[in-house]
Amino acid sequence: MIIFGTKGYLYQLVILTLVCGNCRNPAAHTLRKRITKFTLFFVPLFPLSTKYTTQCTFCGLEQKITKEQAEQLQTQAVSGHAYGQPQQQPYQQ
């Protein structure tokens, strides 16, 4: 008998201050990375999918973003441009 399945991993990459596209408030947004891995006998072997999301801490809106947008937001956070002054939201859906 072979036991296989999937397991999800959720990583919080950075917290940014952005203007929310839903509530229009300058609020903290968490940038998260979700990885789903294939498991064989409960051992994670390789990733099946990777998804990036941001979530507004004021209204709770969660939005999917692309890998490129996530990398851009991380770069802004590291360089210090995302803190202090609220910025316009870089994505619209």
C-alpha cells in the first residue's frame, strides 16, 4: 500500500503599509506565500503549487498577486519605501 497526499505550508514574508483597494484605509498588509507539496509516506517531496496573497489587517480583504508583484513588494519593504508614508496599492482586481 502506498500512502500519498499533499501538505500546505504558509509563510508570512513581510508586513507592508499600503492603501487598501477595498476599504481605502492606509493599513498594514501581510504578504504571504502558500506552498502545496506532494507527500509520499508523509514525507514532503516536491512543490505542486506556489501562491502569493496580501491581506489587509483593517478589513480582512485577501487578494491574490503574482510572483513578480510579491518580489516587488518585498524589495520595497527591504529598501524602506513601504514603511512610513502609505503608498498607492500596486495592484487592482
